Amino acid sequence: MKTEHLISMVNRIGQFFQAMPDRGEALEGIAMHVKRFWEPRMRRELLDYIDSQGGKGIEPVVLEALRQHRQLLA
């Protein structure tokens, strides 16, 4: 899958959860959504992109969620 598509999808997930009043709950919601609904291959590709490119193009709230909950996603 193209990395650009993964970035677009994860940013849309972040937009949904970012509206939550509790930031910690929003960060966990983003990570749990990715864990539950993305194939392991997609999660690995996104995490590899973050490692190699620093997460360029990924919304800050999403990047924070993925970094904070990385062990859950690996």
C-alpha cells in the first residue's frame, strides 16, 4: 500500500478523535483504532515510515498517539 494513502487514512482517524475533550483518551483512541482495524503489514509500514522519515505529513496528534502507544501497534 502506498505510504501516502496510509498517511491520509491515519490523519482522518486523528481528525475524528482529536475532537474528544480528553487528550489522553483521544491519543489512546487513535492507537486502538489503528490496532483493531489495520492489518499488521499496514501498521509496520506506517511505523517504518515514522522511523525513516520522522512522520512527515502525519498530523501532530496522530504522531504523538503512534509514538506513545508504539508497543501496542508493533
